[in-house]
Amino acid sequence: MADEKTPIDHALDVLVYAPFGLALSVRELLPQLAEKGKQQLTGQVTMAKMVGQFAVQQGQSEADKAFRKAREQAQGTLEQLGRFGAPAPSPAEAAAPSTNNGVRATTKQPAAATRPAPTSGPGAGALAIPDYDSLAASQVVPRLTGLSPEELEAVRAYEADHRGRRTILNRIAQLQG
């Protein structure tokens, strides 16, 4: 029974002797603990760095492949467009009667002639967005944010009178407040 401690002895061990012993040992243990932590952290940082470098290399490789594939597709499309530059005449054009010197008269009208004539507003050349008529709505919408209120109104009027694309008109309405 000599080995059993009283509750007071336990309390003294935990509250007095252990903290005092720890304080005395800190001088000896601190450098060892710091070195152990440094070694483990250095190993983890080195591993993370290697994984990051590998990921970047893989990403660059995949991006290069995707870029080469897109470039090849674009070149193929451009080559096809070059070969087939002029569209074949439609059956109606081929059957149209000949006029002066064997030149066929066509009944096909340009696409712009089928749209209603604009009632008001500026022409496409007067707009703040260059080549406006050749742009898709997805290309026009991001360019609207940098325009002044007057330029926005000019684009709105032109779009409303010509193609009437809701995406563009709705975005202009949002920007105009």
C-alpha cells in the first residue's frame, strides 16, 4: 500500500511537480522538438512542391494538345472554305433565264434585303463597337459595359431596328438602369 498515493499527492503531482518538471525540461526538449517539426514540415513542403510542379507540367501538356487540335481543326475548316469559296448556284438560279451575253439573272436577294428597313438610328459604321454586324450576341454583350450612355443608346436603337436580339437589348436595358 505504500505505492498508492493519496488524492493530495496526485493533486501535487499534476498541479505542481509536473509543470515544474516540464519547465525544467523545456530547455533540453525545445531544440529537439523544433528540429523534429522542421524535418516533418520540410518533407511535406517538398512533396507538395513536387506534386504542384507535376500538375503544372500535366496542365501545360494538356493545354498544348488542346491548342494543337483546335488549330488543326481551324486550318482544316479554312482550307475547306478556300476550296469551296463560292457557293454553288441554287436550283432556282441555275434555271433562271439568260440575259445579256449569257449572264444569268438571279432571283435570289441578299439577306439584308429580306430584313425590314430600319426606321431610325445610326448605321453600323457609326457604332462604338467595330464590325458590329459581323459579331454574335455573345461577342457584343461583354463589350457593352465599356460604352457611354450615348453609345449604349445608339447600339440599342440600331439593334432594335435591325436584328432585335433579345440578349443584347436586355443587357443594354440592365446597363441603362
